[in-house]
Amino acid sequence: MEIVVIGGDAAGMSGASQIRRRQQEWPITVVERSPFTSYAACGIPYFLAGDITAADDLVVVTPSAFRERRHIDVRSRWEATAIDTDARRVVARRPDDGEEAIAYDRLLIATGAMPVHPPWEGADLRGVYSLRGLTDGIALSGRLHAGASRAVVVGGGYVGLEMAEAFARRGLAVTVVEREAALLGGGDPELSRMAVDELAAHGVEVRLESAVTGLVGRDGDLTAVATEAGEIGCDLCLIALGVRPNVALASAAGIALGETGAIAVDETQRTQTPGVWAAGDCCEALHRITGKPAYIPLALAANRQGRVAGATMTDGEARFPGVVGSQAFKCFDLAVARTGLTPEAAEAAGYAPRAVTVEAPSRAHYYPGHVPITTTLWYDGHTRRVLGARLAGRDPSVAKRCDIFAVAITAGMTVDEVADLDLTYAPPFAPVWDPVLQAANRAVREAGRG
């Protein structure tokens, strides 16, 4: 049985490794266009900030290690250019620019996501970057070492704010440009205010409701970002406007896409094309609240989907049950985490979302180091089921507390059941009534005991 995997990062190598564990003799070929496999893309901002010494520290398993220890034929710097599903072969471009057809019996597509990059004039100037993977991170590091002094980050989402922090900590003057009236998706003005205040406290300028119109340069080098309100001088620009599924190969091969624009898969990661599976940021996942396909590209889901694909490609029993969209990030000292549906998404799914917000200390009020954590909890007004949550504060426990809500959503718990959870208490870690319990109790009071 000949296995071919397109994409050598989280989903692709998780799938290939799972296949190898289950089938020692099957030939496995991985086509990866970058020099790297299995690296921690989420760690790139911390490498650029200087917290991590070398880019190689982000690599979990190298291509040579896959080849020598796991007997997986990783072809790094090869780029898949076409899939022929009738002949069951992948056409790939070698590093010498020659082409080769690789036959498969079963194929795993793990092509990931692509940064959204508007067709602005000047996008090809030296000094303009997006952050797709480790290769981009290394290129950005080179720009920083070459003496970049002024950076503009276009986009006020999670990655944009993480990178704004990284640039500021490296001593650059940083401006964040966001076309919406608020950061972080524009739907939470209070969270945006907290983020703007945190950025300002560390010298980062934020320009909201500011639309970029192009990029300005001289002699091939970036000199400014043009906006409707005028130019912002800079010698480095990071475009961080989110990602879209990288589905060009699949689409050209006639492999069905779903309603989100990502590759449609079932719970075993099979596509609608015989012999073809997909996993990771290029494909859809079932949302565990709505029961409908969603596109939520996250690292853990990619790894889990890769494992499921690897198991079912070897005729094993496995399924990917879906996601609830748990995410966390930090911006300087502000930690933010969220899970589940936003009120807008919940309403679109047919729920009647209600919200409560509480501010509670991270530890006992008398214990040194306690800081406020703001918790917003969304629940259904009819069933009282927990639909989503957002936590923010200057304490790293924000992310782990959000995990409690992720479990509650996965289990279909109500606010009453969350309020009755027997959580740990000790002054260095939490008050008697944890912020999670305080939010759930507030919801119970406002909804009335059922």
C-alpha cells in the first residue's frame, strides 16, 4: 500500500507517524515544500521576541529524523503541483525544478492555511511580510537583525498583537493598524479597550478604523504603509489579516470543498473522493455546539485530525468528534482566552444567547499577587446550556480557567451544573469562589433557578 502525504507539519506528520506505527512495511512519502517538518508555528512570535534562542528550537522532529528513525520518506523542498485522482498520483516539483509523479494508493492532504494577503500595490517590496510558517519567521528575524526600527502591523487579531509585542520588545517603534472600530475581531469593545490600553502601556500605537490602501517604497524597499488617513513611515510591515484554507490543489483535482470553503471531510477525515483523506487547517471540522461544519484552524485540532486520518487510512477505527474553538493568547501582560460560540454565532445557530460578566480576583484577595480576571459567560436562555466564554486578565491562569468552560461546552453542561462544580481552592491559586464559579452563579441568579 503506497501512502503519499502532502504537507509535513502538524496534521501531515501526525498522520504519517500514525500510519507508520500501525503499518511497519507500507512505503510513506511526504512532500513538503519548506525545509522544515513538525515545528511549533505558535512559538514563532516568542522566537522573534527573543524568548527562544534559535529557530531550530521550534522544530520537534527534523526531516532527517523522520527518514532515519521512522523510515518515512520526507522530501523537503519539494512542492506538490497537481493531484490526479483517477491515476492516483501526485505531481511534485523537485528542488532542481524538475517534476516527478508519485503514485499513491491512499493520499492525505495536509496543505494547511494561507495568510490573507490583499492585492495591495507594493506588496512585493522588501520589508513586507506575512507569517505562514517557520521560513517566514526566519526571514523576519533576519530583517530585525539587519536593523529594522519601525514596524507596522496590519490587523488587530491574535497573531497581530502577539507580533506587535515581539517587535516592541525588540526595540522597534510599532503601530497596529485595524480597519474595524475594535481589536480582536471587533465584536467585543471591552476586550478591545483592555488590549489597546495594554499596548499603549508598552509604547505601541493603535490606529482603529484605519483602512490600508497600499504599501509605499523606494528602490524596492518599504518606506511606508499608506492608509486612508495618510502614510505611516516604516521599514517593516507584517500583514496579519487572518488565514484561509490552502485548497488550491484539492479544488483543481475536483476534491469537494465544504460550505466554509475548506475541504469537506467526514468524522474519519475521509474526503468525498475515494482514496483521499484531509486533515488540519485545509479542512473543515464539526462544531460540537452547532453540529455543523466550521473552519477553525488550530494546532491541537490539526494534530488530532492527523492521528485520526492515519488510523483510518490503515483501516483502523477512529473518529474526530469536532471542536469548540478554544483559543488563548497573550499581549504583554494581558492574557486572553475564549471558547465556544460568540453571541452572534449562537444566535445564527438558533440559540437565544444571554450573557453575564463578572470581575473576580485570580487568587484569594489577601494573597500577594492577586489580579482581577474578567469573565464573560454566554448561555442559552431556554436550555441554560453553556455556549461560550471569554476570560481576560493579567494572570496566566486565564487560559486554564477557560479550559473548564471548554469541558463544560463539550459535555453539554448547563450554567447550573457549572455552578455546582467542586473546583480546587487554595489562596495561592484561587479564591474560595473561583472566577469560573462566580460567573456561573451570576448566570444562575439572572436566569432564575430552573
